[in-house]
Amino acid sequence: MTRPRVVLPILLGAITLASILAADEPATAAGSPALGRTVFRVYCASCHGQEAKGDGNIAKYLTVKPADLTGLAAANDGQFPTERVYEVVDGRKTVPGHGNRDMPVWGDVFQKADALEAQPPEVREVEVQRRIEHLVAFLASIQEGAAEGE
């Protein structure tokens, strides 16, 4: 049985995402759930599924089933763990208690995106942070069982 290639969707999506984010609305400190949905669909949906339930097209080929990302708040007493989710997605720092790193290190992937290649490192890092903030804002917006006001 051959495993599907995960890299191709990432590379193809990077070009599309870069053009969408270039015409971005002003970013807030919390990020934009709408832009985060785009980041999610380009980079995460193949494993986590279009509705973030852990049932993407590639999930059946993975050793570890992708998480249902709609239950993160419910698993944390109704509070969405914003900082922890950011760190896990970024992946460039070890997150205690996260276990094995079974998904790509998105901080590195975003840092090396073709659209950012010619930019100085500090500009690339700002864009990496923005993409992750947008993604985290989207994930926060789709939580089931979150506390009121979340």
C-alpha cells in the first residue's frame, strides 16, 4: 500500500495562501478566524478534515489519528488553550506533555514558504506568527463545549 504524498498539497497551497494573506485585512492581536479558516484548509484539512474532526482524507494512512480540534476547549474545562495551541502548531519549541511530534512543524514550513523566500528573516518570522495567530483564532471559533464568552 502506498502512502499519499503530503508535501504536494502543502506546496500547492502555499502559493494560494500567500496571495490571500497578501491582501489581508488588518491583523488583530488575536488573528482573523476567516483567514485562519483559509490557513486551516490549505495546511490542516487533509489530516484533520474540513470540519476539524480528525477525519481528513489522509487520516486513514497515519499511524496516529489526527485530533478532533473542535473539542480542545471542552477538554480544558471549557476554556480554549490559546497559548498551548499556538505552541503546538508552531512546533519549533518542545511543548511539555504534548508527546511525540506527529504533525509537521508548521513554524518551519511557514518560515520556508516560497512567497517569503526573498524576505529578511525578521519579516518572515512576523508572517509566520500572523499565519499561526489566524489559525489559532479559527480553531478557537469552532470549539464545541466552550465556556460562555469564548
